[in-house]
Amino acid sequence: MKATPLHWALGGLAALLGLGLMSGSRGSRGGGLSSSAGASVASVASQAARLWQGLVESMPQALPLIKDYWAAAGLPFPGVGEPWSGAFVSWVVRQSSTPNAITPSGAHVYYARQAYLDRGRPGRYGAFRPEEVQVEPGDILIRSRAGAGAKFSDLQQSGGGFIPMHGDIVTSVGPMDMKVVGGNVDDSVKERMMAHAGGVVSDPGVIAVLKLQRSV
């Protein structure tokens, strides 16, 4: 499903407006995340995945849920056919114990760019290269969509335009793999497994790890 350029622009505008309304220390291997706050984000995402079991976006029961996601992103509901994975991430964080940790947006690229600028700001998500950090519950994994060719350097361009991306929320981490939850996956909210190597994301499609930075 394709998002319209107009709605991408609205997503960017909402992210910029959110900067003045929102209130990250640098991530490191095994650190950088406030564990209780990260657990809260992970819990909200896991509950959403359970709620969506057996649901897809075309079902009437899904409509109020998707409308809530867009509202959390600060955007009007654009219709069922519009990709809503970015709005879902915004909603999850807004429902957690740290609702101001991210700049809400309907598009992943805009909140991820702000997270790069927020590196070192306690209480905010900061964006890091996958090899810089170890994954923990509550992290947001940003990947390039097929054919988009997005790179970490794209997050360093604060004035850049829309680039198709996807974000998954880490809900638990085991010795060799982790569970992640994403919105608008097969027209639903789904939990699935991803591998890691010693806590470092091994999927080459992941271009950034957003970590909730510890308040000090």
C-alpha cells in the first residue's frame, strides 16, 4: 500500500511541531536504556500484538485501533489504505511510562531523525548504529524498506525528506534471538523473532537502533 506525498509531508510537519512540545545518555554496549521505562514500552507493544491476534486492518474491529494510532501521531485518520506502522510506534511510546520519549510522526524517518539529534538527551530515544549498542526491551529497530536504500546517514540529515522505513519494537531478548513487534505487518500488528549476535543486531536490513536513554 502506498502513502501519498501529502500525508508524508503532514507526518514531517507533525514531527517538527512536536519538537516544541516534547521535553537521551549515549547508548553503549549493555547500557543506555532505562530498564523500567523500556519494559513499559515493550509491554504496551506486546499487549497490542495480543489484541490484534486474528485481526487485519480491513476488519471493522480494527478501525478504532488504527484511528487511535494516527491520533497519537498528531495526524488525522487518512483512511484504511494508508501505511500506519509509524503511527503505531508513536502510539506505543505515548501509551508507555515515557510518553514524551519520542517525537510522534506518521513516518518512521521523521521520529528517527529526531532521535539522532537527541543522542545524549536523558529521557529521549537516541539513534545509534546497530554495531554501537546491544539490544534491550523497548528499543526500536529501524530498517530500510525494500528498494528504498535507506542508510544510517539518512538520519543525520535533519532537513531531509521522506524515505520509506519500518520500525519494530523489541519486546524481549534471549541468548541468540529476540522478539519484536511491528505495526502494519501483513495488515496487522505482529510479534516475530529476529536474530542477534551477542546482543548486536545481525540483520543487515536494520540501519539504526533507537534506545531510550537513561535519565541521570
